[in-house]
Amino acid sequence: MLSENYCNLLNNSLFILVFISTALYWFRLSFKSITIFNTIGKITSRFATLSIFLFLLIRWIDYGYFPLSNLYESLLFLSFILLFLYQFLESKAQSPIFGGIVLPLVLLISGFSELTLPLEMQKASALVPALQSNWLMMHVSLMMLSYAILLIGSAFSIVYLVTSIVFLYNLESVEKRYFDYQEFMRGLINFTRGMNLTREDYQTRSSIQSPSACCQIISLNNIFLEQEALAQSARTNFLSQLDKWSSRTISLGFPFLTIGIIAGAVWANEAWGSYWSWDPKETWALITWLIFAAYLHLRLIVGVTGKGPACLASLAFFVVWICYLGVNFLGQGLHSYGWFAYN
């Protein structure tokens, strides 16, 4: 089938484009003065977004339903949302950190969907009766949208924690360097004051002990402290920005998760006669909701910021993946069709 050949071409190009974009963004973060990396990375990532869009569109036209019926299609849809969101956020914040965080996620997702899933699971098939509903697009798309937004917000919290540890180590190094610097300056002054000089060295000693020399030592000390203060201020501002991005992104994704779970409950009642069955997927969706609700409670109601909420959001990052992928390894429950329970 001609459309299948186009789909395969688009999917293969997706992995290559995302790989190139990820490498370029990381080069950009490593070599800040070379902006061409960022420009090329943006271009390749937009081609990657276009390739996923065309892939999903072709499948939608060929099979007559929105391509969210199995794990393979949902992974590609999640990749599409992640790419779109990172490009939107980057255009607002004008920072390459978004691409450096989100693109590796997309690379892992596309690699898993293309290289790990069996070929039979990558093929579209007729919808099972439970999926032949208008709720398919609303419920699954809302859940995928919420997962994408929450994953980005949680990833910011992970970067926040890692960066905090690195900065703390650097701060200890700065304190040690400053202590060594002071010791060196004290030793230099004591040496110049106490050494035995000859008549020929008297002029040198006088210049060292002169008020101008002492002023130079003090000035160097002040410069050292000012530079370290500026570096510390930049680190603090960067951590504050990461914390703010994480909080705002999670605050945006949580309502979509809530609406998606409610839509799923209504659809479950229509399809199976029960709003809630404590299916493994439903249970982990509730756990995910509770963790993010606790995070927002800490941030918005209690007013806690920093490492505490960041640890909770970092935990939620892995819980989202358990809810989305991990549960499907069990091959049990009402949500097992079209996933790892494939026969």
C-alpha cells in the first residue's frame, strides 16, 4: 500500500531529525557563543513535527478514525504534542533549555516505538467495539496532552534538583578557593614583611609594603568576591526560573488530566456500565492525579517552593510513565487491548 510506504518513510525520518535536533541543542547549551546550532536545531525539529503530523494525517484518512487506537499511534501522538509544546514554550521564553530537555524525551519515545515495538503492533487495525465511540478522540487526546505537559513540567523539576546538587558542589569549591586565596594573600603579606632584605632589595620591599600595594591586594580581593557573587546570583536566578517553569507547566497540565479522567469515566460507563472499575490503568491514573494535586497544594496553598515540591514532581515524572507504559506490561485490565497484550 502506497500510504504505508509514506508512513514508514516519515517515521524513519522522524527518528533521524529528532536525533540531529537533540545533538544540536546540546551543542548549543555547551557552546553558548555558537548560535548556529540553535538555528539548525529549530529547523530540524520543525521538520520532525511536520513528519509526525503527516504520518497521523495519512493514517486518519486511510482508516477513517483518529489514530489513537494502539500504543504505537499514541506514542507518536505524544511525540507530536511534546514537539509542539516545546516549540511554543521556547518561542515565549527564548531559551534553548526547552529543546535540550524535551527533545531527548522525544528521541527515546520515537526510538522505542520504531525499534522496540513489533511490526504487527505498528500496523493499524479495525477498532474493537469499545473504541468505536466519539469518546476515543476526546478522552485519549486529553490524556496524551496532559501527559505531555506534565512530563515537561516534571522534567524541569528533575533538572532543578540535578542543577541544585551541581551548584552546591560548585559553591563548596568556591568557598574552598576563597579560603585558599585568603591564605595565599596572608602568606604573601607576612612573607614580604618578615623576610630579610639586602640594601638592594629595600626599594622592592618598600613598594610591596606601600599603601598602594595594600590597596591593590584589597582590590583584587573585592574583585574576586564580586565575580563569585555575580556567579552565585546567576545560578540562583536560573534555579528560580526552572522552579517557576515547572510550577506553571504542571499547573497547566493538571486540569487536562482531571478532565481526561472524568471523560474516561463517562466513556467507561457508556461502554462497560460502570464509571470506575479499579482497573490498573484507572488506579495509576488516580495515583498520578493525587501526586500532582499534592504538588500544586504545596506550591499554591502552602506556598512551599524549592527542593520539596521538586522532589514530588520528579517522582510524578516516573509515575506518569508507569501509568502510561508500565501498566501495559501487565497485559491485564480493560485497557490492555492493542498494547503489550497483543497476540
